[in-house]
Amino acid sequence: MADEAFDFAILGSTPMAGLIAGLLKSEHGKRVCLIEDPWSPFRLPRRSDLSVAPATRPETWALLAATSVETLRLLGTLGKGVSERVDPLFIADIPASAGALAHMRHMGAAYGYAVERVADRTIAETGAACRIRDAVMLVGGRIEPAIGAWLDRLEVRRLPAETTGVTLRRDGTVRLTVGTAVVEAARAVLADDAAILRHLDPDERDRVLRLRKATAVLTEPAKPLPAPLVGYIDRDVVLAQRGKGGILAIVGGTAVDAGLRIGACLGALAPLKRAGQTSFKTFVTVDGAPLIGFAKGLRAIVLAGFGATGACLAPALARHLAGVASENEKAYFATREPSRGNARQFVADYTATDVLETQS
């Protein structure tokens, strides 16, 4: 017999996972536990959380525009300095991605974003660049402990991922074992890449998911980048920096060529000494659209491919999981379910070729 019972067990250690867990409890009255790896200030970040992305689908921009307002309001209650306004810059090198970036620019402007084309002599004639004004970026190192304190105030049960035994059942329920204690939940939600990798066998992952290697590098303090966040959509490199601090580079692929690609993106700022580096694995979708729905052969819910925008979509994701999503939200998530055959081609987004060079 279980010592405790919950409506949802959220498995994940990202801000998106924490925000979903807290919103399910605070906004929807659900009994929630969160299985997470405790945050550490010594752990190199593996992503940047942002309210915008180089997306081309109009419904994605509509959802971001509506939901980011809610997320920003919530962040304001978590404490000072957990988010900041930034003007991210996105750069494309080849004609195909330059066309996608131009389409993104028009889509963003249509939904109220201040998006502008940027002329830069360092970009090839076949490429393009655009800047999005007044986006919101979560501040790593501040947002994680703030979410943790919020979850504690809400009395969301938090369990350590490393020492919690997880048994996913085919009906979607989950049994959690912590020492001699047993916890049951009616629904399991795998809400980050590490949880999917840890708890789903390869044959339980949808065919649209691809596992790839990635590298994170932190440099010594440097002169400011052209923007606090610069995304090179063909090179699969994202550079982020606060003020004149170190530059965090997130690079898809192995560590072997990460330094070369980072150096090419840094341009005149290179060379810089590395203050830290780590390699990890992450999931992408082959069609560029996020994935939300049941695992293969299980009714555990999988959230993948939301990228930098996942945290800002947390209010809509929580409503969807709680069964109270708006009609527009229902339609958005329904078309991004797994195992839809060719139906997902109608919501596919731009994906750079090198992103699909994956490793199992």
C-alpha cells in the first residue's frame, strides 16, 4: 500500500518541469510530486530559457504571445532578478535557413513582436540575421532556487531523481520508491530529456525523436556579444552572455568539433579560455515540432522538443495536462502528438540539417 498518492508525478529538473509542477498544484488543485536532480551552482547550464524562438509556424507565435504574458506575471512573484528583458539575435548562413528566418520575422511581427532585419558584414551574402526586441530570458542560477522555494511554499513533494525508484506502468500510473516509502501517482509526465533517457527504453520512444550528443562550454569573461543571446540556426550553436561575464555556448554534436564551431561564431572575440565544459545528451524531433503525448506502449506522457521556449509555455502545458486547456491550446497540442503518421508534416518547423546528425 502506498504511503502517499498523487494525481501527477512530474519527472524533470528543468525550469519547465518545475513550473508545470507548481502550476498544476497552485492553479489546478492537483496533488503533485516532482522527481528532480537537485540544482547545483557548480553544474554547467545545458540550455537557455527564452520567450521566443526561430519558429515559422503562426500557431506557435500565437501561443507564445498569449502564454508568455502569464509566465512573466508568475515570474514576477518568484523574486527579483529571475528573468530579464533581452533582444536576442538569430543568424542564418545558407539560403534555405535565411528564407526560414525571413518567414519567422514576418510571423513574429504579425503577432505583435518587434522583429527587425539586421545588416552585418560578417554574414555571408546568402545568409541573414534578425533581432527580436524585448524578449524575456530566465536568468540561470537565480530561477532554479526561486522555483524550488516556490514549490516548497506550495508544499509540492520533491523527490531526488538519483535515489528514487521509478516504475512506469502501462496504464500511465507510476510507482515511486524512496527508501522504504512507496509513492503512487495516477499519471507520470516525463518533462525533460534526462527523464526520457533515464526511464524510456529506445523502443518506447516515438520515431520522431532523435537522441543526439551536445556540448556546453563556459568561457572566461569576455567583451559583450552583439546580443545577450545569439543563435546560429545552421551551425546549431547558441551563445549567451550577461554583461561582460563569461559566454555560455550550447553546441549540438560532440565535443570534438565544438571548439571549432564556437570559435567560428565568436569571430573577433576569439580566442577565449574555457572556464568549464560538459557533454550531455538531448532529444530533438526530426520535423522540428515539439512532441507531447503518450510513450509507445505506455500511457506515460512525454514532453520533448520544446527547446528554449518550454518554460514560457508552462501555463498552457499545465492546463493541457489538467484537462482545462483552451480550444486553441487543445488544437495546438493535439497536432503535435506522437504516432500521427504523416499528420505531423502539417506542423513541421524549420530544422537545420546538422541537427539531424544524431547518435543513439
